[in-house]
Amino acid sequence: MRAVQFDRYGDPDVLYVAERPVPEPGPGQVRIAVDAVSVGHAQTQMRREAFPAPMWRPVFPVVLGGDVVGRITAVGPGVTVLRPGDRVGAFTLYGAYAEQVVVDAVTVVPVPEELDAAEAAVLPGTGLIALGILRTGRLRKGETVLIHAAAGGVGHIAVQLARAAGAGLIIGTAGAAAKREFARATGADAVVDHRSAHWADEVRELTGGRGPDLILDGIGAEVLEQGVGLLAPGGRLVFYGSSGGELAIPKVSVMDLIGIKYVTGFALSAWRGGRPQEYEAGVAELTRLLAEGQVTSVVHARLPLERAAEAHAVVEARAQLGRVVLVP
């Protein structure tokens, strides 16, 4: 089978297409024929040796992972519920930039037949992250929410989910003017440029000086530190990633929290493993919202495997509106 791999860290041009053996599923695993796989900031960080998570321990040559949608072609020992032919999605750290990939069965979610594969690739990972951070932040009807990177893969879904959940004022942040316009089109009431030295003042003014009740932050560093200062009394900030890499991991003093402010983190694997019933309910809810068209996954570009380097370049330039997807 064809796969995109790299055998050294570097720029997007280290990615190349190679022939690899079709992988066999082991115990508790399934093999999926890949119809679509997402490309996100995490994968570009992995390629540059900048991914801050400790579970990333690659052995070269590396085939990157992502949010996958396809059909099961084989199941490993111990897998009884899933079977060949099932249309499914899954998130994996490795192996998905390929025509077939093996994943752990516990990560698999069903994908309705009526959903386009590239759009449905939001379901197993990115979309559930957007839903999970809103759940973790305990958004209540009428509350003000600030969503950083509101034009990105997680952000544009979070904006729509916040609207569906009855949020009051939805404020997004985005860099380029086209991204700010896109965030408004997906449901944000106002969008500010977080690159501006005065972005926090703009948010404070938009909230009448009170500050947001909830902040969803996948950027980190100074943006998060300023966000803590912005929170309204009783406000919550959910940190779910540092898109700038290891150097973007923020440092927050407990003294910053004495205004009755809360900072917490979110990881999809922790949600799935630690609160399985809540996670399963989230999968069902997101699937329904996508199937009914209440939430739309916007696909910026659909590119074949051999253009994976181009996909990475688009993401690193922060040029995408929505998601970039590879279609083997």
C-alpha cells in the first residue's frame, strides 16, 4: 500500500510517498481502509520535533496519524462488536497518512453513511475535542464564551456547538481578516485579532468590562496568561493544546486565581477513558448534530497523499478556513 512517511525532522518537504506492507490488526485492533484523514497543527509539530506531549516517541520512518474515516477491512482477536464493512472513524497518533491503518478498537466511532468522508473526519477527534472542552468548561445558556483560533479545525466547530448550546455572546479570535470573516460566518458574534497588543482590551470592552464566563484556549503561552486575567468572577478557562509547541506551554500562578477563577485542561483520551458514559453520549450528540446539519465541518482543502507536504504548508501558514484533509 502507499503511505506518506518521513525519516528525519524538518520542513514539509521531508514527507514522501513510500510503499509499505499492509498492516495486520493485533488483539483489540481493527484495520481501516482510509477514505479521509485530517491534517492539523499537531501533525506539523510532530514533523518538526516540536510536539509537546510525552506519548510522542516515534521510530523512523514515521507515518503520521490524525482523524480517520473509512471502512473496516479486518478485525483482530478479541474484537466482537465491530466487523469488516463497518463505516467508522478513529483518531490515531500514527499510521493514518496511508491507504490502510490499524487502530485500537476502543477509539473507533460509527460514521453514518450519509456523511461525506472528508467532512465526517471531524467526528472521531477534532469535533469531539470541541464538544469535550465545552462540556469541561460547563457552558451555561446565556454565558459569554471566548474561543481562540475560531477559524481553525476545533474552533469553527466549537463556535457552532456553543451556539447550539445557547451561549449568549460568542467572541472568537483569529489572525487574518479572512479568518475573522469566516469565524463570524460560522456563528461568532464578534472576532478580534489575538496578535494585536490590545486584543484583551477589546474582549474586555465587548463584555462590558466583566470578562468572559468561559475561555477555550488551544494556543497557550501569553494568550492563556492574559486570558486568566480576563475571566469574569466564577469564570473557567479550558486549556487543550499549545499550537506554538513546547515553548507555548503556559505558566499560571495560583495567585491569578483568587478572583474565583478556574483553569483546567482537556485531553480526548482522558475523557474517553475517565468518563466513558459521558464520552459515549458526546459521540452520539455530535453525530446527530452533524447528520442533521446543525453543525457543519468546513473542509478548506482535499488533497491526495502525494500532496501531503502542501497540506502541511497550508496548516503551518495558518491559511486554512476550517480543515485540511488528505484523501488517499
